[in-house]
Amino acid sequence: MLVELTRKELCFIDDSVTLLRDIVNISESKDKIVQRVLAPMATTPAPISLITKIGMSLLEAIENENQGKMSVATIDLEEDELLTIREVAHTGAVYDEERVGLNLKVKVHEGLRRIAREKVLGDLPTGSVEETDFNPSMLDAYY
């Protein structure tokens, strides 16, 4: 799901997550470990794939800002990544005078709604009932 995030939103997310890594030593009893003790700002463990996406987007937003463009970047987030961001997006969170928490919360829920809509609508056949080869039995809602 493509989501446009500002530099401040990206900085906030990056500051709010900590690296969650797989344990490489088989004698360990757990499957995952948090890379560092959670600091007050880093409240949620996140996989390296999400941290990398956030970092790449942050660099893009800063490059845009340095070129005199808007300091935003578009990032492709999966449903689980949106849910991870939801965990840090407290509506009262302010980052450098921007209400990033509420902004992120809205963007996350819009993204989740689009994903849910695509799951439902993606299975519907495309076409018009006026088409000669349209079969109404293919569409359960028709009945």
C-alpha cells in the first residue's frame, strides 16, 4: 500500500521503533530478540525490512527537501507494517511541532481500509451487465 509520509513522520517512526532480529544461535530459547533495551522513545520492535524501508524513505524525503521540493517520500507498506506503525502513532505525539501521531494514525487507518477494500473488491469480476458474455451467476451480490 503506497503511503506518502513527511520527513518528520519518518523521523518519528524511526525514533519510535527498535530492531527485532532473529536469533542465530540455535541454543537460544526464543525465536526473536530485541536489539536493544527499549528506550522511552523506541516503544515497538520492528523487523529490519520495515526499518530499512523507513530509512530509505527518510533519505528520499531529505534529498527532496535539499532540492527545494516538499520533504515527503512515498513508501510501500504491507498490512503488518502499517499495524506496527499504528502501535507507535499515539494521537497526541508531536515531533518538531508537527502532530505526527494523529497524521500517522489517519494514514495508517486509510491504508488498512484500502487493503480491506481491495481484498473484497479484488475478487469481484470486472465487466458490465450489458456485455453479451456477462454471467450473473458469477456475482453473488446479483442474487
